[in-house]
Amino acid sequence: MKELNEHIVCCLCAGYFIDATTITECLHTFCKSCIVKYLQTSKYCPMCNTKIHETQPLLNLKLDRVMQDIVYKLVPGLQESEEKRIREFYQSRGLDRVTQPSGEDTVGGDPMGLPYSTFDHSRAHYFRYDEHVSLCLEKQSSSKDKSKAVLQHKYVRCSVRAQIRHLRRVLCHRLGLPLQHVQILFGGEVLPDHMTMKQLWLSRWFGKPAPLLLHYSIKDKRR
């Protein structure tokens, strides 16, 4: 948790991301309310000073549902606390709570700023509006036959919500091998099936240029 903490805390309020929102120009993430308020007086990213947009910086902000899911999973009680705060806000003003459409990703098109907790994650079966990550899959070097089971197309682009298990299945399909014979590694470490591309990028590749380099190995069938 300590290693990931710097990646899930907003530099503007020093708190965990709430309604995580990413600047599309430089991919830095902040709380939605923090960055929207900040951009009322500036056109530049508060972390790297990159110009976001000449006249309408809000157009280059994108809600990051994947990051918010990660934060809620890593920080016990945060989602419940935020849900309670939102509920009390609506009740105190006698307002009906409105559900955010699943396709509304741009902050600029949503000036009222509906919270993430109104998004129905149980229906989020499609990755159409997700961020994407570029991967390079190299076969791990071996003293045995290096030409065996080598991908013809080693570059892959996928949703940040995709997991290692999904990548393994794609590999097995392309290589014509059983699932149990293929492993995916980073720096010699076998990656767990449940790890998402977002978690992998944040913990292993943050700040580095694309594509994210991974290796795959083929287990000896006799084992």
C-alpha cells in the first residue's frame, strides 16, 4: 500500500482520489472537483505544467473509472464514506439523485459533475470507453529452441481493465498452446492472473514511455 500510495493520492488536496479524473494531454490524475476548480484560473497541469487546452481545458479531462475502482478497493471504507456523503448532500437539498450515463466520459460535457458512485458498475461489460495500454510481448530467452512458439505480431493494445489471465488466453490462442503452458512475466517475475493492466502499469511502468514490455515463457510440457 505504501508503494502505491503516491499513485492514488491527489497532489492538489493530498487526499485519495474521489471521482478520479485524468488530463488526456499528460495522463496525470486528480480528484475531479480539485482539477476542475484549479483550471478555473489556469490552463496548465499542476504537476508537469503541460498546457491542457488553449481556451477550454475542461475538454481535455476524462473520468478515470478504472483508477477510481482501484482506489476504492485499496482504501477500506472510502467508497462507503463517499456514498454516504453524496446521499446526505442530496437529502439536505431535497434533490433526486440522477444516474450518470455510462458513455459520459468527458468532464467538459458534464458541468454538474455527477459522482462515480452513480455509475452502475454491474452493467459495465464493455470496454469501449476505457483507457487503453500498448504492450510489447517478447518471448523469454532460453537456451532451447528460440524459434519455437514465437509471436508473429508482438504488439498488443488493450483496455486497462484487461487482466493477465485475458492476455494469457490471447497468447495461448495465437500460439496454439494449452493455457497451463503459458506464463506472463515482468522482470523475471510471474504475474498473477487477477492483475489488471492498470495495476501493472501503475506499479511497474509508471512514468515510462509506451509500450509496456512484458515477457512470456512456455512451460515444458513434460512437467
